[in-house]
Amino acid sequence: MHFENIADGVRLCAQSTDKFKTCRINISMAMPLDKDTSARAILPFILQRRCAKYPDHTTLSRVLDELYGASVSAGVLKRGETHILSFNLTAIDDRFALDGDTVALECVQLLCDMIFDPLRDGNSFPADIVAQEKRLLVEAIENEMNDKRRYALMRCEELMFRDEAYGINRLGTVDEVNALTPEEIYRAWEDVLREAVVQITMVGSMDVYPVAAILRERFASIRREPTTLGTKFISKVREPEYVCEEMPIKQGKLVMGLRTGMQNEDDNTVPMRIAVDIFGGGTYSKLFSVVREKMSLCYYCSAAFFASKGVVMVQSGIEDINEEKAKNEILNQLSLVAQGDFSDDDFSSSIKSLTDSIISNNDTPESICAWYATQMLRGSLKTPEEYADELQSVERQQVINAAKTISLDTIFMLKSNGEAADDED
């Protein structure tokens, strides 16, 4: 893996390999989660549409076709209290190009054209493109709201982190998006170019040095003032809060938010991941084998660990009448893990499952890129093998100690209001 700082707050990570038939390039740009979330959230989708060099769909499609059918995609992520704009390009690997074409180099140039030199209308973006992308972003937000499982999780996060930036939706709100102007989005673009912490991750057989030269030149053309990024970790838990809402649904949605007591993302992370997996991960976990299978209290029940914020979110689909039983049993199973009431087979199964999942990040250019891109805020990067070794070195007592630090913060229950509904699950 080649690492290089090519500008202030800009890191290049390139893995040279001839294992795959395609190459992958990811550019991730990180900013703090704040009031400008909606203006930034729409940016990747505007920028990927066209640029000054290729000002319409036809010319952009033509150049992608000339790059052996390359494809461009964009996305918006939330990691801790950081807002990450993601640009991706997948193309044929240089080894399979004709006449020695350097496809990866041309792909990087295209991504740079999109990000650094978009199609502009003075000091704003074209109104027609903005209007289309605003409509699509509103639809995306509304689709999340209409997915009741997703809605319940979002509401629990909104309540649990109401005084923390983590409670901000990565896409913003419908009202915020509708109120956006082309000029506001343009200013957000200028802010991102100047202030974002950036990581470019590449996987393929490309020659990294000409690529680095292009990127260095592009970033040298702008004044860089990288922002400071950080996430607030809450170690002390308040008295648990309970909120219930009613909607026309067939199946109740119970979400429980828990704090881990972590001080930062590296604090006890690996034992905590195993503890949460034994609690609510695979088929060997307490929530699946006992709460779901043995006691039949839930249609689904699982726990997810978010190390970037030091929290655990438990999601379950239940009959409304089983709410109290489900809540009590979920907490009981957590208590049992903290008491060490899990078998050696459960312990080894968890480590094997997590290790296999980690190592599988080497299977595709996309997964390799994603693995390193998610570590963009870290000073040093870990390979999947290094993380797997850490998992395998964890001792049972470390897992028990980690589970003891997990405590309930917020409960959100979405139940039926008695009206007919077409529920998704």
C-alpha cells in the first residue's frame, strides 16, 4: 500500500494489484456535521452529473464509453460526527486496455474535472440541475421516512443525540433541501474544496506516481485551510428516556440506543465489537438464538456497534403486546454477556465470523477501497489482516469487561395506531 500526503489535509492511498480485472478510485471529502448538511449532501450528485469540460449528458456518457465503459457514482455518509462526500469511479484495469492506454490516469483526470471544475452559472450552479437534484434528494429523505424500520432507527438517533451533532441526518431535512438555492450550494462547494479533509483511495495495477502528480497539481490550485474534525463521546449515561409514537403499521418497531462508555474510537474497540457481536450479531448471538428463536418475542432482533461514536443500536420488530417482554429480555441478555454467560463456542464463532467478514474486504476493488476510505480520519491505517490479528488476540475476559460498560440510554417504540396499513416487514 502506497501512502502519500499530496497537499495540506489530503492523503493518497493506493494499493497496486493485478488481482482484478477492474480498477476502483474513491475520493472522500470530510466536513463536520453541522447546519450546512443539506447543501453539502446534494453536492456529490450535482457534481457527478456533468462538468465544464463535459457540459451535458451526451458528452459525459461518450467519455465514459471511451474509458471502456467506466461508471461514476456518488454518495453521502455519516461517520461519527463527520459528514463525508464520496465520489467513485470503476473502470477496466490498465492491464486490459488497448495499446497501452492508461485508463486509471484518465479516470482520475475525469474525477478531478467533476470536483474542481464543475458546470457553473456565474457564482452558482445551473438552476435546472439544482432543481432536479433537490427533487431526488427530497425523495431519498422521504423514502427513508416511509421505511418504518429505518424511520424508527432515525427517530431513536434524533432523540438520543438531540444535543450532539451525531443526531443530524446525513441528508438533512426536506424543509432544508427545499429551501436550498443554487448560490448556497455553490458556496458549500467552495467551502468543501478549501476546508475538507480528503482521502483518495485507489486499487488496481495503475502507476501511482503520475496519478499523484495530477492530484498534487489540482489541489495546489486552491487555497487549503483544512477543518478540524472530531466526535464527542459521552461516557456517562443519563436516566434512560422512553418515547413512543403511533402510525398505521402492522408490526411494531422497537429501537434501543445504548452507550459503551468509550472515550474515543480506539478505546477498547476490538473487545467491544466482539461483545456486541455475541450479544446481537450472528445466529449464535443472544438476541437471535434466545430472544428471536427460543422465546419468539421478535420477528427480527439485532445489535449494531458504531465505533465512530461509541454506541450500540438494537433494532427489533415485535408485536405491540410483547413490548415490555422484549425490552426486558434484550437487557437481560446483555446482562448475561456482561456476566460471562456465553459458551466458548459462542466466543470462537464470533471471532471467526468477524474475522471472515474483515478478511473478505480483500475480495473486490470496491471493498478494498471502502475499507481504507472508512479509515480516512485515522492517523494510521490498518490492513484487514492487521485488524483480524487483533480480533484473534482478544481474551474472553476482555469481552466480558467491555460488555459491562454498555448501558441503556434511549428507547423508541413505534407501534400501530389501529389503522389499516401495508407494512414492509
